Amino acid sequence: MVIGPVPDENLVPDYALRWGIETLFGLFKTRGFCLESTHFTEAERLRKLFALLTLALCWSITTGLFLHQLRPITIKTHGRRAKSLFRLGFDYLRHLLLNPSPLYEDDFRHTLKLLSCT
């Protein structure tokens, strides 16, 4: 049940949108990119950082979706995935970037191609 100041049939759909925004900020902050640790306050720097983080977010989710199609994420007893698509892709990309090796070159190239629209 969602309670609001006045009865409104859009209350639950509006709350669902808000929850999506909260999830996005969580990924930008504590559950992914640690945005708050940059201590940026200048608007132009924040604008550029958000542009880069948005690209990284899309790359992580796209990579996670690709990996999920190869090997589906396990479902826990409560019915939810053990990892989000974001977390699956983010962890994989972080591994590739922090462990540069000729063994991972093809994997890295493939994840870069996932950013392409074609």
C-alpha cells in the first residue's frame, strides 16, 4: 500500500518511477561507482562525470545481459536473481580492466562491441 496526501490512481506508478531513480542513484553511489567519493561540486565537472557514469552504466548492464544469456543468473529461494544484470556486468568489466592480460583481449574487445548499436 502506498499512502499519499490525496487519493490518486497514479500514486503507485509514480512511486515505481521514484524507486527506479533511487536504484539508479544507488548504482552511481554506494553500490557501484562511488560517486560521492569524488567530492565534485562544480556543475561542469559533475555534468561530465555523469555523462561518463551513464556510459559506464549502460556498458555494465549490456555486458551483464550478454553474460546472463550465456549463463543465466541463479534465482534465490525468494525468487530474485542472485545478482543484478548491472552487478554481473560491472564485476566482469572490473575484472577485465584490473587484470590486463592477453588471455582477456578477445573478451574485452567483445564487451566494447556491446556498446555499438550495430
